[in-house]
Amino acid sequence: MNTQPTLKMPRPSEDRQPLKINVYDFGRVAAATLTPLFPYFDEGSIVPTVALFYGGDEGDYDFFIHDNTVDEVAIIFGAGDSTRRGVSGLVRVSEHSHGVGNLLSDPTNPSSFSFVTLTQRQGYGLEQREAVSFPCKKCSAEVYKLEYDATPPKRGQQRETMGPIGQLETVIGSAQACENYNASDAVRTCPSCGHVNDAFPVQRWGWQRYANQTRAVRAARDAIEVG
């Protein structure tokens, strides 16, 4: 006689209904190379995002360092003419401080691409910190670094904390880091060797577009409520 207890999956909570989406359909319309697939960002949420790298006239994606106190899991959902870090089917867990950059063998070749999902699990009851930094192209010393708070809203309090339209703080913080870094030659001058680094090609990543569109959509929702 089997005396093992029957395990049952609990019903989903009413404030976080199960959702599904085709990752390839979503990738066509993603605003940025880290666009969240679903609208849940509070404690304990699993936050999958998509990042589509593709070759073209806009050229290289460049390179930066991302620090995150929670794990990130990357899955390559298809690639062509990519580097070894961006080949189809690859699955990896990034270190909490990791380099992020071009996955394409030739970023000017329209046939070169790599389509990635990056997923993180929001923590519970812990401060969540992130940072974006830019190394010198000549000597690799740190030129600029922006640290920011990415602590998720308390479980079940996302709407009270963020309003009806949530956002992924990683994208907002990355956009701000690029804006600060690109502001002047002085900021991009290496404190170690004096090399003046080029501006970061933030338009390739779309982070500012995500920030701007989030702001506009929030305003649109407020307008319809007032109306």
C-alpha cells in the first residue's frame, strides 16, 4: 500500500495569473534588448526577458559590465554567424558580476543574429542591488560605474509601489548609466591611462526607448482614467 502523500500544485494566486506568450512573436516587437515578457516584478516573481542581437548598418553593440545580486539564466533560442557565447541552444548561469556585449561574429552582417532569453528570480526580503560599468577600451580599467537599487516591491504590493504599469529596474538603470556615460568626454576619460573612450551605442540596446515608452504608456493610462 502506497502511503506517500499526494503532492498537489497550489492554484495560482489571484494577483499573479499565469500567462503565456510565444517568445519569437514577442521578439519581433520588443522595445529593448532586455524587454520583460510578463508584467510581474514583485518579490518571488520569475522575470524572463528577451534580447535580440542582429547585424546591420548600426554596427557593434560594444561591451559593459553588469553586476546583479540575483542569478541570471540565459538561453539562446536561435543564432546564426554568432560567437561561441551566442550559439543556438546554449544555456548558462551568469556570475553576479559578468560582462555583457556583442554576441555576433560580424555585427555589420545582416545574416548574423543571436536571440536570447535572460531570466532572473526576484528575491524575498533582501535588498537587490545592480550596477552598470564601462571599462576602458585601451587598458580595461573601470572608467564609469552606476550603482542602483533594484529591490523588488513586496509580494502583492507591486501596484501600490509601481502603479498599474510596472517596470524592470535593470533596463531603467542601464539607460541612466548610458546617459551619464555619454554626457561628456570628461566622463569617458579613463582615470588610469587618460584614454578618451567613445560613447556607448545605447541606441543599439533600446534601453532609453523602453524607459520613454514606459513613461508614455503610464501617462496614457492616467489620461484615460481621468477622462
